[in-house]
Amino acid sequence: MLGTFGGALEARKIDASDGRLTAHVRGEVEHEDGGLVIRRIHVDFTLRASEVDRGTVDRVHGFFAQKCPVYRSVEKAIQITSSYTLVP
């Protein structure tokens, strides 16, 4: 998801390279039938960018997951959410 979000931002001239875009990922696991199953994943992105770019970042954040092969591969089995923080 990080690569897809970053690529979509870069396509819109928002620099996401060199550590400007990072992600912290948290998974929630439950016991099922004697084993562990991942039920939920939350990805919290941090982007160093100008406040001027917030509208574009909001728009990209609203659709990028549907373009991500990993998200599309697992979304039916695992609830995946994301958020972002813009840091000037």
C-alpha cells in the first residue's frame, strides 16, 4: 500500500521519496479454530509535504487502495483501513 500511495502522490507532483512518506502498520489478530487469524490491519501514513497539497493528498487517499494489488487481494478476508498525517 505504501508504494501505491506514494506512486499516486508522485504522479500528482507530490514528492513521496527519500523518507517523506512512511507508514506504521498495526494488525489485529484473533484466535480461530486453534490458530491465529489476522482480522484487521490499519496503516497510518506520515507524509512530509506542504499544507497546500492537503486537498490532493485527501483525494489520493480516498481512492489509492482500490488500485493497490495487495489491498485488492486481501480486502475480502481482512478489514484494511488507513489514515494519514501531513507534516510540514
